[in-house]
Amino acid sequence: MKVPIDQQNYDTSQPTLSQKLALGSGFFSLFFLEKACEILAIPFYQMTLGVDPLLFSLALTIPIVFSAFLSPWVGKLSDNCHSRFGRRRAFIVISAWLSGLFFGLIWMVPETWPTHYQLLYFFVTSLLLYLASTFYSVPLTSMSYEITKDTKQRIKVMEVNTYFIKLASLLSQWIFPLASLTIFTSVFVGIKVIGWGIAIFIIGFIGMLPVFFIQDKAIKNRQDSSHLSVLQSVRSIVKVPLMKLVFVIVFIQLGCAAYSAKMDYYVLVYYMNDGDIKEGAVWKAILSMGYAAMAAIYIPIVSRLSRSFGKIFTLKIIFTLALFGGVGKWFIFMPGSQWVILLDPLLCSAIWTALTIIVPALVAQASNQDSIDTKLHRTGVFAALHGWVVAISIMFALLMGGITLNAIGFDAKQGSDQLPTALLFMKIILSFGTAISSLLAIFALNLFQRRHPHLC
């Protein structure tokens, strides 16, 4: 029987359930590592301490930029590492604990410091966090690409990862409401306790579980890519058609659509709950729970559609659903109708599921084909470039969010006394920004399908 091209010269053994679960636990930890900082920092540093939105956005985005430009070097380093622990495992263990340490330190800011010193402290500690997390995320993502070379099995692996990611998303939205509980003497104490709990148990302990169950896959008949510079590898990889599509889709969703979606927090607090941060944070957590629950429901649907009809066709269906969801946001986010916001995840959560199932599978497919075509093994660089465009997209969303809030006249210190025009613009961006982003993604997918029908 003829061996499929994407399985030639590879170890074709399939991952066990324990390996899939261990890998998923790593992505559970990675979600907290990458997202919990922002989730906690917005209500704590910006809304509670009242730092300037633009300066806060810069403090969030600059560390992401540094880590993004570091990631291709980390990818190359792990691709060509020949230690007795393998290529990825040592990086994962060491960086998990370093990342946990820096995550805990972020919340140790003295409450008596002036606001600008508190912001500087946040910037320095978050910079250390994101630099350390790069040495965790790139090897872990590479491991997920290499765990199988079977196309359908790869979707199933990403499906398991997504269950863990959505569980992390569900839990993470409650960390600030937990830190605000009256059992703590103040929100500063609550933040420290919750922050160190996440650092030690989720980022540290759970983060290193993959190394105990997963060995590096044997790569046969492949050349070492260490003779190539990082820039040479990057230049050739960005020309791969599938990677071009990944870059466009990720930027549209994590850059443009996420920029719009981030307005929901401000709409919930200042438009729907009259500037009550705690009440708004609770409804944000409820909304995020709705997203996580619906995303979990969508996981097997997205997985089955992808395996049956192809990844590109499935993405087009999902973005069409998000298009209607964007228009629906205008009518869903209204004062006095809080529970209606749970209609939002029904229409808009499928795309976030696709980003953790379909998009990583596309990157793995591109990496696998490149390895066959060039005889070079550089999965880590592929993973890094995917992470790079994710980071740049997030940076764009955060930075544009800060610029927009200043431009429309938002001022956290004014509480419920926000300008009516500021509240109106928040709603416009939240609703129509989502719809327009979905239209752009559908256009890009149609264009790719016409130019590269053999890859669809």
C-alpha cells in the first residue's frame, strides 16, 4: 500500500490518549501564561489603579513585541538542540518554572507607589514574563506539530488541545472576581494570592507535565538546519502559500476582530453597569463562560467539518457565522438586558475554536510539506512564525485599543461619568468591527481557494 506523502520518512506511530492529555495540559498552562496577565491587568492596573490607557497598552504590547522577535531564534535553537533530554523537553521544564516566577512577581507591586512607578514595575516584570514564556510556547507548539504526521490525527490532537484551552478560558475569567472577594483584606492581597497560585500550580506544575509523557519524535532522513541563518529560514517560510494564509487569517482575527472584541469589557462596565467595575467584571466572567461553553460545544463540530469537508471550507462557514454575530452585538449589548449577552457566544465563539484547531493544523501541514520538499527539519521556526504573527496581532489589538480609548475621550477616573459619544463609539467598534473583520477573512479565503485549489 502506498504511504501518504506527509508520512514518508517519519515515525508514523500515533499518539496515545495519555500523550494527548499531557500535551493538552501544556496548552492549558500556556493559556494562563499568555492570557491571565492581560485578564488580571486590565481590571487591576487600568481600571482599579487608573493608569493611562495608552501607556498601559504600551506596557502590555512592548513585551509581546520583544518576545515575538525572539521566537524564531528560540525555534531554531530547539530544532537543533541535541541534548540527552531531546530537543524540546528541557526548554519546557525550565521555562515553565521561570515563567511562573515572573508571573507571580507581576502582582507584587507596592500599593503605596505612585501610579507611574506601578506601571513601570508592571512593564519590567511582564517583559521578563513574556521573554521566558517564549522558551515555553515555541517548543511546546513544535511538540504538538510533531506528535503525529497523519492529517486527521493532527486535527484530533488539536481538538484535545482546544478542550484544555477552553477550560482554561472558562476558569481564567473568574480570577479577578476571586481576587476581589471579601475574604481578602484588599484587592492587592487577593491579587497576590491568586497570582502566586496560578504561577506555582498552573504555570509551574501543570506546565511541565508534557515532558513526562511525550518523547521527541524520531525524524529520519532530514538535514540539520543549523547551517541556515534565522533570516534565511524566515524568508523561505513566509513564501509558503499556506503560511501566507495563516498570517492573514490570524491577523484579521487576533488583530482586527480582537481589537473590536476587547471593547466588550468597557461596554459591560461603563455602558451596561454604570461604571461598576466589580459588577462589570462579573458579567465579563459570565460572558467568557458562555464563550468557553459554546466553544466546547463547537469543538467536535469544527473538528468533524474540517476532516470531512476541508479546513478552508470550514473556516468560510465559521467566519460567515461571525459576520452575523458582529451585527447581532449591536442589539445584544444593551443596558438592563444582561443575560441576553449569552447570545453573543452562540454566533461568535466558533471562530476562536477554529483558531486552536484549524489554524495550528494548517501550520503543521505547511511545516510537514516543507520538510519533505527541502529535507530540512525546522518545525520550531514554523511554530515561532505562527507565534510571531499571533503576538504582532495581539500587540496591534492592544495598542489600537489604548489609542482608541484616548481618542474617544474615555477616562477611567471619571467612573460612570463617561462621555455619551465615547460609549457610542465603544458599541460601534464592538459590533461593526467584528462584522467587517469577518468579511475580510471570507474574502481572503476565497482568494486563496482560487489561487491554490490543490491545497484546499
